[in-house]
Amino acid sequence: MSEQQKKRRLGRGWYWLFVVEFAVALWPPLYNRIAPELFGIPFFYWFQLLWVLVSAVLTAVVYFATDV
């Protein structure tokens, strides 16, 4: 097995972060509530906005970790 193939195989685990992003976004009971509020914004809304930023960071982590 070549060195590049080994790197690709080890890098596959990073893609599980995409599954986490997807699962949280598609599981509304996790964030379907009003409390706690942040600056008067219900949890339902600010959690989704925060998750957009978290997802962007996780996507960047996967991109740089799997860059072959």
C-alpha cells in the first residue's frame, strides 16, 4: 500500500463530522424550545444560527484534515 493510500484511509474518519452536522440539523426535538433566550432571541433560532457557524468550522476542519 502506497503512502498516499495510507493517508487517504486514515483521513476517512474525518468525514464522520459531516454526519454529526447532518444529524443535528435534522433532529428538531433537540432544539425545538424557546428557553433559554439569548438577547431576547428564542433558543430555536439562535441555536440554528450558531449551528451554521459550527458547521462551517467543522467543514473547514474536514477540508484541511483530508487535504491530500
